[in-house]
Amino acid sequence: MPASDLFSQALRKTWWQRAIQVAPVRIFIGFIFILPGTFAELLAMKAAPIGASIAASTAVIVLFLALLAAFAHVVERRPPRELALKGAFTEWIVGVAGGTALLAVTVALLAMFGLYRVETGGSAMALVTGFVQFAPHALLEEILLRALVFKITEEAIGSRAALGIQAALFGALHLGNPGATLIAATAIMLEAGLLLAIAYMVTRRIWLAWGLHLGWNYAQGSVFGIRVSGTPVTSSLLISSPTGSTTISGGDFGVEASPVAVAVCVVASVFLWRIAVRRGEIVEYRAQRERVRSLR
């Protein structure tokens, strides 16, 4: 399998086919395809009984995957390889466990130096309701930022430049969150924007990145009761709060604004990057341009 799903049909005969060679145009079309899923997610969040919430969340996840597959088939005229099912569950579980572990290590380091206090006294039901809440939204962000923005940009300008653009965009999108600052957005860019895109590069599928994203948010909000990107949680297994220097703990934004979280996730990113390099998954800009020209 090639390092990137280059938009394969190279001989464009119609204005439509020529227009969607432009990366921003194709990304915009992809966003339009996913839009019905975002409306469905908003409706699913209103399903109050736990049984109804689980069913609604599952339906939204299936819808997101179907919409991404439809985009690949209809617009890009290719199989949706990023949704390949072989090994999907394993990659997803590894991702969830990895994201949970990264968050737990971050909180443990902060607590060790007296910058976070973790108490008991929360609700065990939060482990269920939190999963239902975080799973579809983590998938939505992975589809938009990794399967669309990163993938399509990478096809145009190579892995390194696409990685930087996508990470910067991901950080900027969090500037509107409660308690957000430029420092917090930069931290999000470095810890999550890089890590999740590199996770996508390693497998060229969405499952590992989705799992990492879900595991991090789920552990942060539903287990430790920490604000998720500045957004307070209503229920969690544990109750945690920052103490000491808000610059180091992340303060009201949560641990995602902490340099400790950045360091932990950057280490994980370097580990995954080395795997991507060994697998030959780094797309070079010049090589990509030559590949496009050879197909014309």
C-alpha cells in the first residue's frame, strides 16, 4: 500500500475532476459530506436515558463512518482504505489504552510534584455516560482533522508540511474553548495535533488515532474529573483539581495546557514517528509532485 492515498485518478477530463484536485476544495467538500453527522451528534446528546444515549451514540458513530466512506467512493473514487476493518479493533483498543495511559502518566507526574490533587467520591456511572459522550466526538474530530485535512494536505505538499498545518489548525480551533489562551492552544497543537496525525500515518487508518483521542479525553473527563480542553465535566469517577502553579498544572483549562502533558505526548509522538519512518510512511513533497506528474 502506498504511503498516502494519493487521489488516484490522474487524467482529469471534466472541470469537476480538475477542481477537486485542489486540496482546499476537496477538504471543503469532505466537510460538507460529514455535516449531517454533526447535526446527528447534537441530537444524540439530548438522549437522556442511558439506553437511549448508548443507541444514539452508536448510530452517530456508524453514520460518521458511512459518510466518510461515501466521500471516498463518490468524490475521490477509491476504496475507503482508512476504514479497513482488518486489525481495526486491535488498533482502536491499543489507542484507547495508550491515550488513557498517557493522561494517567501526566496526572501522576503533576500529583508527584504537588501540582494536582486527586480525590475519590465521584460517580461510577460516569464511566458509562462519559464513554457515550466522548466516543462520537473524538471520531468526528479525527475524521475532520486527520482523515480529511491531514490526509488531503499531505497528498498535496508532503507529510512534514501537512503535519505542521494540521497541528496548527487543531490548536487554533481550541482558542474558542472556555479558559483558552495562546499557550493552551499551542500546547494542544504540540501534544495532540502532532500525536494524532502521526498515529494516523503509522497505520494509514483512523482506528489508532481515534482510540488515542478517545482514551485521553475519557480518562481526563470521566475518570479524573479534569476539564477537557477547558470544558468542565459534570460527572466523573474521581474528583481532581489543580494546585500550585497554574502555568505548570494547566489551571482552569486542564492538564492539556500543562508543559508536562506536552512533554509526555511529544515523547509518544517521537516513538510513533520512528515507527512511521521505518514503515516508509513519510511522504516527501518532491516525490509526491513527481508521482502526480507521472500520472498525468
